[in-house]
Amino acid sequence: MIRLIGPLSVFIITAVGLHWAALVYTPTVIMDRALSTLKNRGVSEHAFTTPQRITPQTQAVVRSSPDLFYSLCRYDLSVPGSVLNVTMGEWPDYQSLSFFDAETNNFLTRRGSGKKVEVRLTGPETQAPSAEQSPSTRGVILIRRLAPTQERFDLALDAAKADTCVLEAG
């Protein structure tokens, strides 16, 4: 029995270490892959991209809602002192502006039903007056608007023209 203590200890330490590594590194790997996939699908950096309406044929990731209009912006704040100015235009119904960091964490969400919302975002190394701070230099911004019909989707597409995601270099 005493002879098993050494190998059993090595096994337990290895298992705990692998579990810890999976918990720490998996979100970063997932977001790196997601950012790469978004780039390959034509989602702009520092500009909102409006995809097609969600249908079973266009759905490629998770289970997106066919009742929502989605608009995406990838961001990179790796240049020290840079600030990202984000505007979500007016929409008379439900809409939200969500910010995701490089580890898939949703670190900021603003709702703006019926009104325009503006956010200034800096990287983790930069402090700026009246600006939110991203925990990572890279991430994704997502706008969702309630648009359950093709007519509402077309109106949301028009409203998205007022959405901006503009990098102000440091």
C-alpha cells in the first residue's frame, strides 16, 4: 500500500494541474479561435459588421436567436493610449451593447431601448476620463436588436448605419 502513495500522488498532482490549466487557458483559446473565425468571415476590426438574418441555414455558431438583429465589431487596443469610441444608434425597441474580452467574459453591457448609447473604451494599460476599461487588449463588441420579422430586420439594418466602432490612436 505504501508503494502506491508515490504514483498516486503524482497522478493526483498531474490531474489537478491539467484541470487548472484547462480552466485558465480554455477561454483564451476559444476567444482566439472566435476572433480568427470572425476575421475570416469578414467581420471588421474597429467597425461594425452586420450579418445576414439568422435562419437555420445561416446559423454557424451556437444557437443565435432568429428574432434578433446582430452587429459585431472586433477590437484591438494593444497600442498604448488608444481609445475605442463606440456608438449604438437609436432603436425604438429592445437593444443592447455588450463587450466581451479576450477570455470570453462579458465585462460590460448597456441597454438602450429608444435611445443612442455611447461608450469610450480603453485597454487595460490606459486610463482615460469618462472611459470604460477593457480587461484585455482584444475582444468583440456585440449589438443585439429585437427584429422578429423581415420588415423589422430591414429597419434594424437601416438603424445600424448609426452604429460606430472607431479607434482613436494613442
